[in-house]
Amino acid sequence: SKRLGEVSHAYTCLAQLLCGVNRAYPVEKPRMVLQHDVGMSFATESPSTSDVFGDMTDTKSIAPYNVAGKTAIITGAGSGINFSFAELLLERGCNVVIADLALRPEAERLVSSNQDKTNGRPRAVFVKTDVTSWPALSNMFKVTIDEFGGFDIFCPGAGVYEPHWSNFWHPPGSSESKDSVDGGKYALLDINLTHPIRSTQLAISYWLHPKEFTNAALSPSIKASPHNPKRLVHISSVAGQDANINAPLYAASKFAITGFVRSLARLEETDGVRVNAVAPGVVRTPLWTEHPEKLVNLDEAQDGWVTPREVAEAMLRCVEEEALVGGSILEVGKDNTRLVEAFNAPGPDPDPKRGLVARNGSKGTDMVFSWLRDATKWAVGRD
């Protein structure tokens, strides 16, 4: 306790000295982890001054982050939220690599109109990518490096919302499921969870251990650091805060993404790699609008829809805003955003007009229980 008191005093003195200094990261009060905190793997000794403040190197020279002149990779940007993010980044002067299986017409137009290498404007490049394939993910990074020499922003945004072909209520082996009884995996989790985790590893690998490139015309990549910051933006969901019997695999994937992002928070302090996420509500994208079985959950006349552009703007905030530090989760509703705290958060606003919950979710739940009682779905693929 004496040592903790000394550290607290040091904290107070140094915080006063730092008043007015434009630090890259907010100073947090020291926290003591008690030995009886079951399940925690942290050291139980009081933090040292360096633990409390991190690297005390002067950070006044670090300019605010701006996407202009940078390069971003976005998976799933052939449509929806990720397309809107790609479009917004191009408008702000950032090169974009769109990694997806295919492009919707609006994405095709975006790529074709941003190809010129001679006009000094940002470019868009399409890389056909199956995000469930690890070799395809590696190729996505290699193509980006060959084209641009490196990348500064990565968004592993591709995702699906409990489709019938990979769905807890349509078990492997049932007529609508594409998941094999003996496959050992769910396609939804490969897309929504394994792909973001593996591609995050690859992005960090390139940023912290850059290689010389084969294209001599490209300048060598500079290692990430607080003075050469990089950005990783994930897509969680309000389903990562609230239980959802209609889409349990999807909810599990988004709870996992939220935990994953919070776990990597410290990388911004140590290596200049900020990892944070948006958590959208009900977004008007083909993920919803082209699936009648999902639209049954909504009252389209009364429920609020979040637009893809609103989510894209929140993603840009995650990249550029100083206050949205590593580990931040920014909830996005209709005309509103909210920072989701790690503990004691109130949860999404229950008013359907706010675009965070579906008014007719009980209709979807009725369908779920009808599937649950169908032996042709549940009695397959077992001894």
C-alpha cells in the first residue's frame, strides 16, 4: 500500500507537469489488481511509474491523424457498409484496396473511375478475395504492397448475418445448411471471426516487421510506431452487447470481436497500432434488404434505419479522432453514436426508431422455435 501511495503521488505530480501537453494517449489513473480477482492473469504488484504513463517520450510533434495520402485495405467493400467506407476514404484522398468476392454495380463504378495513376488522385484497386481462405488473405496484402508500397489502414469488414446456409437453427447436414456434418467449422465464424483475427495478425506483421519490396519504384515501408501510427477498424455490432436468440452464431461472433478489439487496446501505446471498432445497429444494406426472412423482424415504415454512410463516418472517426483510442467501441444508431464502455454500459437504446433494435423481433423468434421443433433439421448428422 505504501508503494501504491508513492506511485499515486508520482502520478499526481507528473499529471500536473503534463497539463497542456498534447499527448497522443490519455493518461489513466493507476489501478491495483488484487490477488483475489479470480480468473485474472495480471501481475498483482502495484504498477510502476512507467506502467502508468507508458513511454514518456515527448509526443508534441505527432500530428493529428489524417487519411489523406494514405492507403487502406477493406474486406467486404464490394457492397454495404464497407463500400461506403471505401467511397468516403477516396473522397478524403486515401487510396483504397477493395477485397471481396465480387463488386456490386456501384462498387464497379467506384473502382473504374479511380484507376488513373497519372492524375495525382487516390486510386481504387479490386482484389478478388475469399476471406475464408488464408492464402487469399495473404495475397490481398501482397497485391496492396506491390501496388502502393504499403498500407496504413486496415478494415476486416466482411461479414454475414446468420444466413440459412450457416445458421445455428439450421444445423450442419440440414437441407439449407452448407456446413458439413464432418467439416469441423461453421462458415459464419470463418467469415465473421476467424478472418478478422487472422488478417489482423497479418496486418500487424507487415507493420511491425516490414520487408523490402520487389518493386524498386516503391519506397520501403517504415515500421509502425507512435510516430508512424497505423489504424485497424473492426466491425462489431449492437448484437455484440445484447443477447439475440434469432441469431446466436452472429451474436457470438460480434461479442468475440468486441473482446478481441478491447484486448488489443495497448498496441496503440506500445507500437502505434490503434485497434478499435464500430458497433452498428440495423443498417440499410443488402444484408437486410435482399433477405425477406430478415425483414420480417422490422417494421419498415416505423423502425429507424442506420445508413451505410453514417457507419462509414463513424469508422472514419475511429481512424482520425484522437479521443477514440485503441480498444474503443463506437455504437452507431440512426443519427446518433455512443461510446460503449467495457463495464456497466446501459446497452443499446430500446426505441426502434433509433435504429438499434428491431420492432418485430418476436416474429423472427417464432420462426426460430418452429425450426427447433423440426426433426428433419435437428435429427440429421448424428449417431
